[in-house]
Amino acid sequence: MIFWPGQADWRWNLFDLVLALIASFEVAVGFMKHTVNADGLNAVRSMRLVRITRVLKLIPLEMRSVFSDLMMMIDGALAGVRTLFWSIVLMTLPVYVFALILTETLGAKNVSRGEVGWEFNTMSRSMFTAFRCLVGGDCAAMNGTPLFPHVVEEHGWFFGVLFCFTQVCMSFGLFNVIASVYVENVIAHAKNHDHLQHQRRLKDKKKMSGKSIELIFLLWSEVQKANIGNTSFIAGKFDLQEAMQLEITKAIFETAVHQKRAQIVLHDLELPPEEYETLFEVFDADGGGTLTIEEILQGIKELRGNPRRSDVVSIALRMRAVQEQLKRVEADVTVLKPQASIVN
């Protein structure tokens, strides 16, 4: 099966294209190994590792939905790239200010490697040291001992207080804000991804039609079973046009709904499982005690998916229209009541 752009699983088409390109590249490498010299032969042979990606072709198409969580994590990671970029920019500012202060106050040109001043004698080295101390957690001197105790011992407590204050602001302030914003953006993107997938499934008319026909067949089969002992009933093959004329009783409907296959169909139609027990009462809007196939399909169409604000507004507007009609009927009855008393 081929998935084109715009369909639910079109990304698998791109995935298969990448695998095809890798296979083509492998053929080209196989041709090249006969023309390269001995020095380049090992490099060409190392490219055979791309063959491992061909194992992914063995995954059945139906099982690729198992990797939906992985795809969601990848989408979330990609969605957080912009947040990650601005997080890096935001972290760079205090690191730069801290490094600038230390470079201007502690930096010394005529110091040997391993001394405290050598760690801050250039802006680049000072930035690296500040990053190690404030972000990386590796604030050690060249000999492996903690750096800032040496700074405090040689240059005073001002630099110790400055380091502690900056470390607290970075750890308990900036890092927590960045983490919360990043997680919030990833979760929001994941929810939006779920919403888009859900809307795409609801708009899949082909799937809706196929599952509806399958449900009609299950109901038709239950009617066939219920009428086996009826001498006036003539069994026959399934015909969709004839099945559309059926009237389903509550007993037949509930028997069909309790079947595992029917529940799978209802789940595929995006009907919530907690509503299965009350579906007949919901679909039987006129209280007639039986359901037509048209009523069932219309009820499924209205019940699919999550409740929307438009559903509530629509009900409120319909109730207002009914109230207006009742008021007009009441007014007409009030006008006709004296005339009816005269006739009597």
C-alpha cells in the first residue's frame, strides 16, 4: 500500500524512500570498491553498516503503529528545538557576565599553567571555566582540586559570594524556568499532535464507511439468528440495501454490542467504551423501542470523538427554538380557546 502526502500515514512513504536511497547508495559503494585503492578500501567496507537499516523493511506495515510513541517523542524533541536554542542563549548571558567579571579582575598574563589566574587570563578560557562551574558542575583546577576555594584564598571572599550567588540563580532560578518551559512546550506539542491525529481519523470517510458496513453486517447477522425459529422468515445472503430497512430491537442490539468484534468496530469508530451500555437509549431519540439503521448511523456520527463546545451551543439553540415554537402554540391556543367555547 502506498501512502501519499495528505493521508494519515504519508510519512511512511518518505521512510520507504529513505530506505530505497540507502539501498541505492550501497550499490554505488559496491561499485566503487573495485576502483579505489587499498587505503580507501577499509573506508568503503565500513559503509556496509548502512545495511542494518534494511532490517527495518521487515517490519509489517500493520505493526508500524507500535512505533507511534517513538514518533511522538521525536516530534516533541523537534518541537523543542526552538525552546532549546533560546535556552542556550539565555544561559549564555549570565555565564558571559560572570566570565567577564573574572577576566577583568583575576585574569593575569604572566602566570604559569595551573595557577588560578591562568584559568581567567583570556575571555575564551574564562567563558569555558565559567561554563564548567555554573552549568557543567565540573569546577576543578588543573590539579583536580576545587577551583573557587583557591580563588577565595588568594583574592578574597567577594569572589566566593559572587560564585555562590550566581550558582544559586542559575540552578534554582534559570534552570527550573528553562526546564518547565521546555517540558510545557513538548507536552503542548504532543497534545496538539494527538488532536490532529484524532481529527484526521474522524475525517477518514473511507474508514467510517467500511466500519459502518461491518457494524450493519453484525446487526444483520443477529437478526438472522433471532429469526431462525420464525417460519415466516426467509434467510438469505447479506444485502446492504435490504439491511438498511431493518428495525433493530433492544435485545438484538445489546446482544450485538456485547460481541468482541462489535466492540472493536465501535472502538475503531471512535465511540467511548463507557457509552456502549447506553447506546440504544441514546440512539432511540423518539422512544419507539426499535432502531433503524439510519438512526444508528446518525447516532454514531454525532457521538464520535470528544464533546465539543459547538455541541453544547447547538443544543442550547435548538432548545431556544423549541421554546419559541411552544410560545407560538400557546398564543394560538389562547386565541382559539374563546372561539371553541362559543362553538360548544
